[in-house]
Amino acid sequence: MKQIYFIINPKARNGYCLNVWRKLETKLLEDKIPYLAFFTEYPGHAIKLASQIAAKDHEKKVIIAVGGDGTMHEVVNGIVKYNNITLGFVPGGSGNDFSRGFQIPSDPEEALSVILRLIKKEATIIDIGMVTMKDHSETYFINNMGAGFDALISHEVNHSKVKAWLNKLSLGRLVYVYFLLKKLFSYKCATIDLSIDGRRHILEQTWFVTVSNQPYYGGGMMIAPDAIPDDGLLDITVVHSLSKWKLLLVFISVFWGKHIQFKEVQTFKGRIVFIQSSASLYVHADGEDIGYTPLNIYVQTKKLKVLTRVGSMRETVLKERDSNELQ
């Protein structure tokens, strides 16, 4: 078995993740599974830890992130330039959209059992996205990135004490709903100049643009129902030219992926995406603040080895679609 490294964010979900790790550690010791564990101490620390683990002796290793999507985001950015790492995830945060999109159990102990079985098999090789900002800095995302209203909500969530309070009540996912309602009526839409693989789209009164590698974001919203992480394409969702009240209907329907039926919701697929806007807009990657528009996004095809219960995600999704069409 490859050497297993755990990177744990003890502060995820208001400290709940530390309890998660204690249970995982007990199971690892009982099963006599050798491992090394590292704890993050500050924002960005997981990037440094993952990079150091990957760079050391360049042998094949497994890094398992224990935390939320932000922890996974940092680990991805730490290992992206190395090809000797297989990536796993045990959910310990409040959103855990990675586990939804990559079919990892929501229960941490079940997730660990699945991961330990998958280590013995061939890992799935997936795409990721790369964002290049105006200052030429690069950030990678494994779930999705967004510009506009959704990025503003992420920004508010990341800088609020409300999230910690809701996490104590096991209602952490509601924090997105809270800030959506709080910011909805004061938000000013912008005109977006969107280019996808060389095709230009001018979209007025745009609420947000989301570029997805897998279906889920924001704690369970199915923003890109058709997104497949290993098809070589990114899925782009644009919400524009609709009233604030209708946006609430779109928001409610997004949990089931039905928002794409609204005429004000446009979807595209592409490999290279440029986003410019009439006003500077917040930008997030995997729910983490990364700056403001303008920016460029590029798909990085077959970039990461990931432990998931889906062998070929593209084949699985296509089979499910064919089955649904026959019914």
C-alpha cells in the first residue's frame, strides 16, 4: 500500500472536524494502518503541507484531505504541479460538495472505509480548472468557480460569525440562504462580456457566472447538472435578466438542478473561458475568495488522480442519461 498522509483542518465546521479526526484515528489504529497526519494552523497552510509532502522524494503517495471544500481546494493547489499524488477526501466541513460530486459517503467513518478500499484500485484521473487573474496569479479549482452574486455570498460567508453559530446548531448549510436573502435586494447586476472558446457573449443584467467541473456547489445546490469531471470540458452557467423575486425561484429550483429550465439561465460548455464585467465583481474558487474580475479560466484535462467510487465518471453519467431517456 502507498504511504498515506492525512491533512486535517481542525477548525473546519467550527471545530467539529477535530472530533471527526479522532474517530478516524481510532479506526486507523484498530486496523493497524500506517499513516502520517498533519494539522493546518492557518489559511493556506494546507497548500504548503500538501506541496511539501508531494515534493519529498517524489515517491507515489496518497494524500487525504479531512475538512471541508476549502481544505480540499488548498490541497489541490498544493499538489497540482506533481504527478505522484493520489487524492482522497473525508468530509468534515459544513458544505462538502466534493463528496457529493465524487460519490464519497457523507459519514466520515464510511468515507474512510471507502477510501481505504479504493487505494488498492486504479484511481480515476479527472480534469480541474485553472483561473488566471489580472495580476497573472494562478488558482486551481476542483469543484467550481464563480464571478458575481454567488462569489459575493461566498465572501460574506467566509467573513461572517454567523456560519460558526449555525454550525453549532448543525445548520451550517443555511448560512448561504441567510446571506442570499440579506444581499438580494441591494445587489446591483453587471453586464458580462463572456468568451467561450473564442465565441463572445454580451450578457446584460447578469447576476453571476459559474464555471463548474462537477455538479454541486454552495452546500448541495446542483448548479451544473450535466457537469462531468473527466470529459475535458467545463460547464458554464449564467443567470441574467431576471427580477430579484424570480431569482428566488431559481435559487429554490437549483437544489434539484431544475433552474436550467428558466429562460434567463443559459448554459454552455467549453475549454477556455474569459470573463470581463462592466463593474468589478467578486470571484471565488471552490468557495474561497480569490480576487475580482477580469479573469481567464482554462480546463486542465486529466490532471489529478482522485479516489472516487466512480470508475469513469463520463461513462457512468452517460449511462444514467441513456437510462433516464428510455424510461
